[in-house]
Amino acid sequence: MSLETPPYPWPPGSATGIGSMPGTDPAEAIAVVLGELPDFPYLPELPGRGPGADLTGRTAALLVGLSVETTTGGWRFAARPGRDMRHAAGLLQRDLDALEQAADGCDTTLKVAICGPWTMAATIELARSQNPALHDPGAVADLTESLAEGVAAHVAEVRKRVPGATVLLQVDEPALPAALAGRVPTASGLNRIAAVDAAVTTAALRTVLTAAKAFAIVHCCAPDVPFKILRDCGAGAVGFDLSLLGQDEEDGLAETAEAGLGILAGTTTTTTELERGNRASSPAPRETAAEVIALWRRMGLLAAKLTEQVVITPSCGLAGASPAGARAALARCREAAMIMPELIEEGRR
């Protein structure tokens, strides 16, 4: 498919989640997501189940021709598939089974998420050393090709299981800014891996996004989001944590919005809110919507397309929340997205 930015596949005034949810029951988590976000649901991740359900391990289950295994500190490449990889694949299949049953007849936009190639390379160790794969450009190239093939199969399977839905792919890259800035530590922790060239970074992301043949969102919940790379790699939308957006990054975001990419704005979510699930102590939906509108206007962008272009999300994943806190965060995002047109109209008076 063309990498030109397609029309936004979500309805105006949309909200969605980022990825992770608390708990260990996929059917329960999917029921919450479908209940709170009926117009833009997503397949939740449940890292509380342990290794294989985490961001890296879950995506490693999709790799083709490459194998991984757990270590005391995370994941490393292995000579052949073993128990750890079979476990990760089994968890993912259970999630897909639960999704297929719960989303039967779903005809809305449905988002699935994977770990991007640069965060994978920063979090999987080489088999012959304890250095991250990022240390070896050849290993990164092999990982990227393997991931691209696996992601293509994953998106195709989700489409088969939920045939009425429009499937979107979210590529999570929390380690991308560190890789670009040369901040990823070596195994000893005494040195840092050399900064990755921006052109190489863009090309690897483009390889994965092209293979998926789906509208793609690149999400980075870290400071220093590289907006230019996200524009150049062929993404249809970008996601970020609004609370981490520096003033000097607003120009990059403005250029991204002006280029027509969708914007998944991660609104402020406090630790207290997540732990307690207390809606009374969390920002009201009106305040959340006003925060996004204020950013839009501060960047000098017209409000006419804001509700079509911008999707409201939590600031990041909700695995650290209580079940009530996660539900409250999703509900607040949905309500904030619904109230945005009213607030925009009030601002014109």
C-alpha cells in the first residue's frame, strides 16, 4: 500500500488506550476496553502475567527465523525456540482467542500494538555477549526483517479473527530517543552504544510499517520524541505523552500536524489516579480536553480539524493502575474527546 497519509480511520471525537492494562485475565481486560472505548478499542497487553506478556517478550513471539529466551535481566537471542518463546506465543494466542470471542461483529477501528525494532534492539541481548542487539548493526538488520515478517502475519491474523474491524498497527518505541542520542548503555554500564543514524532509524521503521499493510501509529512515551523521523518513516499518526513534551518540541509536533498525520495525545494521568481509581481526584474531562485545545492553539494550528485529527489517550500504558483506575482513565479520555467540539465552539465566541 502507499505510504501517503490516508484519511483518519477513526471517527471524529475519538479516544483510545495505549496498550497495557492491569490484571491477568484477557477476557476481563478486553471487556473493559470494549465497554469504555466502543468506537476505537484496542487489544490490551497484560504484563502482570510475567515474562512473555511484557512489551519485548510479547513481540518476540512474532519473530520469524529468530528465537529469544529469558535472562535474569530480560531477553536475549537464542539458538532455537524454547520454552520461553512457546510461553510468550501461547499468551498471545490466548489474547487473540479472547479478542475474537468478545469482538465478534465488531465493525469499528481496532488497534493492536507491537514493540518497534529500535526498542527491541535496545532490550534484547546478543547471544554471544550481554550487550544489547543495538550494538551490532547486522543483528539489528536481521531483527528488523524478522519483525517485519512477523508483524505482517500478526495483522493478517487479527483481520481474519475480527473481519469487520479496520485494524490499525501501533509501533511502540520508548527507547528510540535514547538510541538516537547514544544513551543506551553497554552490558557493563560503563559505556554507551554509539548513536544510531537518523536515516538508518527511519529505514528500519519504514520496513516494519510497510510490511504491515495497515494504517500505522508510532508511539513514543519518552522525552525528545523525534517527530521528523516519525513523519519520514511512513506513519499515519504519532502518539506521545503530552506531559513530557518540551517547549522546543512543539515546533516538531506542529509540523507533524500540519503534514496531516493523526495525533494521539497522551493526556496527564497522575499516579494517585491510577492507584486509587478516584475520579473525583483526577482532572475532569473538561480540563483534559482544554489542555489539548490549548496546545493546539499555542502551536498556531486551526481548530477546524482538531476533533478529526486528534485522538485522546492516557499518557501511557495502564499496567500500574488499579482495575478501577484503569477504567476511570479510559472513561475520562472518552468523555474528554466527546466534549472537545463544545469547548472549541465556546472558544470562538
